[in-house]
Amino acid sequence: MARERKPRPAPGTPKPRRSTRVLFASTILTFEAFVMFFAGIAMAGTHRDQPSALWILGGAFFIAALCIYTCTLLKKPLGYSIGWLIQIAMILFGFVEPMMFLIGVLFGVTWWYGVTKGRAVDIENKERDKAQAEWEKAQGLNTQTSGPASTES
């Protein structure tokens, strides 16, 4: 059975603005995935003589995969909750490799800053778009068509 497609918007319809909060959060999570992947390899290598090496490697790879998966959930509040749990997990990896305490805390601060500032930018953009639409309405401008194709000579 074929999936139904969403109807396409009319030509000239402006695209909705993408969320800056989602952009910031997904960028941070992607960087964390790379860090956890390579840190997992390094931590497993330093503990290779111990039976816990595979658990360390598996845990780090799981966190890396969870970071990438969480990027798909960032349009919902659940994505941000999982993101906070990832920050805690990265800090807890400091018990395996002490340098991960520092890396985890730095990523936690970066996550907090990206989420809060991203939300502030989104709110500001929404207010700016609303003011722009009101101004265009007051000026009698057509907001559906813009660009050189809509001007007549």
C-alpha cells in the first residue's frame, strides 16, 4: 500500500523558518556522537586487558548511536529530555576515563547554552516575522509573491 504524500504548497509560498533550537541541539549531539565513538575506542583500548573493555566499547557506541537518533526527536520535548540524559551519561563515563568528566561537563554546558539560546532566537524570529507580516499588511504588499518575477514592467 502506497503512502499518501503531503500536498505541495502553492508556488511562491514562503517556506516556514527552521528552528534554530533544533539546529543548535542537533549539531551538538552530532559532535557528541563523534566524541563518544572515538572516546569509546580509546577507553576500550586502555582497558583491553580487562573483561569490561567490551562493555565500555558497547556503552560508548550505544551513546553515540543514541545521540544520532535523538537528532530525529528534537521537534518534540522527548528529544530534549533524552539529550539531557545523554549529557549525564557522558559525565558518568568519567568513572572509566577521568578526562570524560571534563568533556562531559563542557558538552553539558554547551547543550544548555545551545538549547536556551536557540529557544530565545526562535522566539525573536517569530516576533520579527509577525511584525514583518503586520508591516507588509499595513503597506498593502502581497506577501505570497516576492522576487523579480512578481514585478511588472
